[in-house]
Amino acid sequence: MGSHTGDKGPVEVEPMPGYLDLIARASSVMLDAWRDCSQCGLELSRRTLLENAFMTWTEIALFFFCAYMWTQVRRGLTESLFMPLAHWCKLMPKDAAKMPESAWKLVFYTMSWSYSTYLLFFCSYSFFQDPPSVFYNWKSGMSVPTDIAIAYLIQGSFYGHSIYATIYMDAWRKDSAVMVVHHIITLALISFSYAFRYHNVGILVLFLHDINDIQLEFTKVNVYLKSRGGGYHLLNDVLSNMASVSFSITWFWFRLYWFPLKVLYATCVSSIQSVPNIPFYFFFNALLFALLLMNIYWFLFIVVFVVKVLQMKEVNDVREYEDEDGVSKAATGLKPENDDVEHHNSAQGKHVQNGVTKEKHL
């Protein structure tokens, strides 16, 4: 039990709950809130939106401008740095096509997570140590601190860019459709949390999620580099294995432990205690719970990955599509027939994007 100083003197820091306490208290508080919401409906939602959502046209224009700039920056870095680097490293064609995507995401997430870390641990904000404090002194239309507003502009515009990039620029994977939904939900959370001035909890959510993206892309870059030049490079193999282990641990710790027990407890329980009749209480919590469900969904991929490691199998991204027909033909020494090639290229609506077979499901 600790304390921090608020506007009215020292405030006790509430200890982080356990899973059972979260489920019990959150379900009780949300059920009571639902029973008390006798006027809930479209009319109340419309009125609440008009009275509490604040966003200027300048901020909206900046969002679209920065989303466009992220796309151009990625294309510029890919053409001038990442692709020449892949060529210089003599990566295999399939790795050379995918490495720029991972390198770009590694650069961005390292930058964005470092900034979130700076805000939470090197500024005066105590949101990580005391999550309920994200709703202390909340007021409708309150000003957003400049440093947090910058973080929101960076993250919001990046996820706007990412919706486009996942569909048109990235390699298509088994979970790409889920990834598009994830980006839409994340962008909705960022936009609405800024408009409703829930920016404090938003910074905490971003901090708890970006670290895993850094480790994932670092792992993939080293997987691509370990076979460069037609040889085997031990250092990159060791780095990829270390990063994958760290990724598995921190995914559970940050997204399945800290996220529900810090963020969801604060938004479900503390928010309505600090701000009775807090606007769009159920809407924001529904989006956060959807985010948690997707985190659990991706954790299943991680479990499959760990099982492959324990079985000492060749480890690839389990989300990738496998060319089973091509593999079997190569294994038997048979040359694919023209009909097989045409069928493979036309089946299931696949096309090649940046040298990578990409299947459209949307």
C-alpha cells in the first residue's frame, strides 16, 4: 500500500486486485449500473455524445495528414533503406519480401513504446502505479496535456495507416482479418477516449500493448537474417530465440495480467466510483473487453509456437499460409505442371503483394 499526493492531499493507492476480485467486483458494478440506467437508449447516447465529445476539425485534419505521412514514410524507408538492406544481406526472396514490413514496425513500435514509457515513468503521471487515478478530477471537455496529445496523434494516425497497410501493403496471414478488426477497435478506442477525455487510461493501454509488438518484429527480423547469404548465422538464431521467449512471457504479463487487472478494473469499477454516470461507460468497456478477447485469441498462436519449440521443429510464423502443394512437389522431386501452377495462382483469390502471396478474405 502506497500513496501519492493529489489536489486534496495524500491519496492512498488502491492495491491491484486478483482475477477473482476483478470478476466479482466488475460484474457487480456493471450489473448495478445496467439496472440504474433506466433511460439508456439511442436518444440518451446521442445527447451524451453531443454534450461530452470534444474534437476540433484541426485535430481531425492532423489525424488524416499524419496517417498519410506514415504511409509515405514507410514507403520511403522501404525503398531507400529496408529493401537495399535485404538485398545487401542476400536474404532469400520470401524473407526479403517480408523483412521490410517487420523492420518498419520495429522502428515505429520502439519509438512509440519508448515515448509511452517516458510519460508513465519519467513524468509526473502515476497511472501505472495507481490505475484508478486515471479518472481522478475528470471533467467533460477538460484540456489534454500537450505531451499526451502528441502521443495520441502519433498512435491514432498510425492505426489509421495500419488499417490501409494491413489490407494493401502487408503480407496476408491467417489472422489478418482479425488484425483489421483489431486496428479498427484500437482506432475507435483512441479516437473516442480522446474525445471523451479518457486520455489517461489510453496511455496506459498503449504502454501495455506496444512492448509485445517490438519483441515480435525483432524476433521476425532475426529469423529472416539467420539464413542470409545462403548460410547459417548463430547470433541471429540466438537473438530470435531469446526474443521469442521474452515475447511469450511479456504477452501474458502485460496483456493478460496487467491489462485486465489494472486497466479493466479501473474502467469497470473505479471509473463509475470516481465519476457517477460517466459517459459511454458500457461502450468503452465493451471495446476493452473485445481487445482482451483478441489478446487471448493471439495467445493461442503463441502456445502453438511454444509447442513447436519444445518439439524441436522448424519454427515459422504460425500465422503464415503454407504452400503445401509446392512443398509436396519439391519433396518428391516432381515438377509442378502448368495446370497446377495456374490453379495455384488463381485459387482462393490469391495475388502477389510485394512478392508475397496474399489472400483476400475481406
